[in-house]
Amino acid sequence: MSNIIECRNVERSYTDGDRILPILRGINLTVREGEILAIIGPSGVGKSTLLHIMGTLDRPTAGEVYFRGDALNRMSRYAVNRIRNEEIGFVFQFYHLLPEFTALENVMMPGLAQGLTRGACRERAVELLEKVGLHERMTHKPGQLSGGEEQRVAIGRALFNNPSVVLADEPTGNLDERTGAGIMELLWNLNRDDGVTLVMVTHDINLADQAHRTAYLHEGQAYDKPPPATASA
């Protein structure tokens, strides 16, 4: 199984006045094609920061990120944008849907942004909303949908370009247990049936236990098992 994403000695720090605040302190982590990888750790440990760097939404302060063996920092901006738009889908905890547009129109947005015809975008969006079980809710706006339905729309939007990798940041963190279980079943099925690689940030150990592999973030570094300081937490 080949690596699709690889982080080598990735560091990320932020500046607060005269202070430098380190978040990631030398992350070494690989994502294998076709797997489900859970990234787990307490709030504020840098899980979302790492996910954004892996998905090219942010850049590391030091170190390198590779996509299919090629270093992102050595690529042109055009090449990085192509990977972000064509290879990677994002699912966020708070959905980030456009409230003035219907579920159908929200799912169409990635295609419209690429200049595809409205008809082609609509056809693809209908297909995806059927896939996530929302065929009868296509004309509803986000304010008319439940949290679980909004997250399903967000997943449909993330899948518009047939991504190789879906990066999910606390995808059930804003949902009740039953609704969250339905969302995770949908994501597991995408991996099993379509071979989509899934990287999921979570603080839920029970959820992480269902993944193929888990990375534990602690004090800015990644471990393949709970560090001693957190093993009893």
C-alpha cells in the first residue's frame, strides 16, 4: 500500500507579538492510500492545524509535506491548487454551507467554481445527494435542514470532484450520538465501496478505534500509540 500523504519533520508556529507559539514540533506521519487514519488528541494540541497543512490550506513553518511522493513546497501554486481542488475533499465540524443557497446549489459550488456548465454540475450534485440520502431535501436551504442533514450536504460537496482523499475535521463533533453514528457509517462506506482515503481528526477514542490506524498527537508530535503521559487519560 503506497503513501498518498507524508509529513516529514513538519513544524508550525504562530507569532503573538514578540512571542513565538509552537504548535507542531516535528511531525512525522504517513497516510496510506485507501486507509482510514484517525488523528486523536485533546483540544488545542494542533489536530486541525495538521489537517489543514496536509490539505494545503496552510503551510508548515518548517519541514515538508509530500503528496504521492512529490514535495508540495517544490510545486508551483497552480500544481498545489490542482491537488487541493481535484484530489482532496474537506468535511468540517460546522459544515460551512452557504445559507442563501439550497442543498443542491451548495453541492454544485465546486463545479461552478471550476467553470463547468450548470447542467453538468446539477447532474453531479443530484447523484451525490442521492448517495448521501438527501434526494428529497435537495431544494431545502441549510436553515431548513437538521445538523445531520447539513453534514450530509457538506459530504456531498466534498465528493463533487471524486477526491482521492477526504479530510474530516471533527465531522460528528456538532451532532448527537445517533446522528453522528449515521455520518460515520456514510464515511466508512465511502472508504469501503469507493476506496476513498479518509483522514479524520477527532477527540473521540471510541470513534478512532474503528479506524484502520490511529495517530496520537501529544506536545506537538505524532505517535502510533498513546504516549505514556496520556495512556491513562
